[in-house]
Amino acid sequence: MELKRVVVTGLGAITPLGLDVASTWDNALKGVSGAGPITHFDSTLFKTHFACEVKGFDPANYLLDPNDRRELKDVKRTDLYTQYALAAAKQAVDDSRLLENAQVDLDEIGVIFASGIGGLHTFEEQAGFYACHSEQGPKYSPFFIPTMIADIAAGHISMQYGLRGPNFGVVSACATSTNAMIDAFNYVRLGMATAIVTGGSEAPIYPAGVGGFNAMHAISTRNDSPETASRPFSASRDGFVIGEGAVCLIFEELEHAIARGATIYGEVLGGGMSGDAHHITAPHPEGLGAKLVMTRALKDAGLQPEQVDYINVHGTSTPLGDIGEAKAIADVFKEHAYKLNISSTKSMTGHMLGATGAMEALFCLLACRDNVVPPTINHEDGDNDEQLDYRMNFTFNKAQQRQVDIALSNTFGFGGHNASIIVGKYKS
């Protein structure tokens, strides 16, 4: 069976760096931090008082019909993570012009959209309400379950546009949206769909999210300097900065995209998956799962390590994670590890959990389009970890112009879930 080529024809983004793709990319290249004081709730009693929040978001700005009050009412009944997903999907669908043709076959267009946690705020509200009123019996909303579940964003996107192709969510912690994109890639290249609306969304900046990660000592407590708290590959790193938002991409079969005159942002070349089989939260200290997943992605794409120009690393700014991933890159890419560019854009966006894979795949596509590598910010002179090989080009503090034809994105999640996706310039 001949596999079909898969290209990206639409992009959408709601992120801590901007409410669209252009502003997000512009701020990433400028090295802007999305971190600041938490506004979603009063964090006074928490160890961490900052996060990478989305700023100025209003779901009413992303309605299909701004005059339809019923549509606005329905949107307001969704969790914030679904609102982010619908907004990013609208941008991507509009950008792709995929549905402008009345003859388009909606049976052949699917949605594979992911969230690592789902409606955390909804869960908090409902569980808290029940706990406060337990003597009166259950007081749950009939919307509780369908608002909370992690697949519902995919369902809402499908219903919004009448898309009847494959439709489901994926949950694999921080690897979630990369797994969703790999599934979308496979469905299209196997001919099981003409196009897939894919990506991920997360809205975890609420007491349970921040408090839970605080209890694990997973997130930074650098409250005196939120903007510099996410500092991957620095000796002074003390944990990740929690982020939120959504990113959506349209994966489409190449011949279908060409036939309708679509704008092609790049091509999806391959994907890999693996398991650490090591620990529920800690990565393998030697990066064995990370090494395996990158090797599998390269094999799937039919590429040699020397052909990769840029790696957007998982790079969360945790003491163990950064070391294991760097070791894995050195093992897989050998001497080429010192020639390619590496950067962690989580230093700017924070860790968007289930949305982070889509966020970083988007950055890889734009790096290929514009021949520029976004930076890893917040690294200071002398802030060097003796366990890291600084001959590797971590692209500290400033974006770097270079030829980028092929880029790889790594995402690793709690439970030992690893996923990598490779994208590149589209070449006819």
C-alpha cells in the first residue's frame, strides 16, 4: 500500500504569548516570557504564585455567528480548556479554507484533539460544591461529566463544523497532543481520512493544578522573578512553569490540498512513540525512552540523524528531565548533536501540558518556513550544569537564523509516555 503524503494547511493558536499564530511566533522570536502573577484564582496560600496564563481571552470573539446568542450560551457552558480548543480550531479552519467549498465531503474530515487533564476547573467547582453540601445529597450539574471529560473538545469541534470523520481524544499526559498528531498523521496517510483537525488544549491553572504540582515539587517557586523562572538547561532550574492554551493544526492529504489550492505550511514526515518503563513521574536517568522515541521517529520518516536541523526539546526546566533528554540527543545524533540547533520554547510559553506538543510542532513548522530557531531564554553566563554538555547548541537567549529544512519535536509525559514528531519544508 502506498502511503499518502500529509501536509499542514491551517494553523491556530491561543497561547501565553498571544491570541493568534502571528503574535505567538513574533513574541517567541523576541524571547518574550509569558509568565506573570496568577489571576485565575487567589494563590496567596500556595507555594507558587505565578504561571504562563493566556491574556485577554474572550470566547465570544470566536463564535461562528457573533449574533447567535444561543451559540454564546452553549460556549459558556463549556470548560475553559474547550473554549481555548474551539478558538484555536476556528483560527485553523478559517486559515485553511478547507470548508469553504460546499462540495467538501464532511464524512472524510475528522477531529483528533487532545487534553492531558480535561476540565479541571469544572471538576473543582463540582466536587467542591458537593463537598460543601454533602448533607443535602448530591448537587451535581447535569453538565458536569460532559463538560469535564478530556475528549469533549474534539466532540465540540466536530459538532461545530459537522465533521463526521474519525473523532476522538487522546490522553498521555504531556505527550498528549503529539500522540494526537501522530494518530492524525497515520489516519490521513493510510487513506482513512482526507483531513484531520488536530492539536491539544489545556487549562490547568487552578488550585488543584498548581497545588498538585506544588506537592510534587515539580513546578518552580521562583516567585520573586516569574519571567525568568523557566530556565531549561541552566544549573539554577528548579522546576517547570505551568502554562495553558490551545494549538490547532489541519493535517491534509497532499493531493487534496493541491487540488483546492491550499496554502501549505510544511509536511509531516514521521512520528515515534515509546515508554520509559521506569517511574510514574521521573524520566529515565539515561534517557533510554527518549533515545528510542527519536530513533523510531527518524526511522518512520526515512531520515538519517544528520538530516535534522533543529530539535524543539521537551526541556521542561526540571533538574532530571533536561539531563536525560540531552544525553538521549547525544546518543542518537552523535557528532551531529553539536551541529544542529536545540531549543526549549517552554522557557517562554511555560509547560502547556496536553497542549505543549502541538505548540512545539507549530514552532517547528514556522522554524522551517522562516529559517530561524526560537531561543531558550533565561540562561545566564556561568549558569552551567556540570552534567550537561554545553558544546550542544542550546540556542540560548536569542533566536538564530539558519537553514531549517527538517525539525523534530519531543514530548515526554508522566507515566513514561514519549512521543516525537518530525516536520519539514514542503517540497514538491
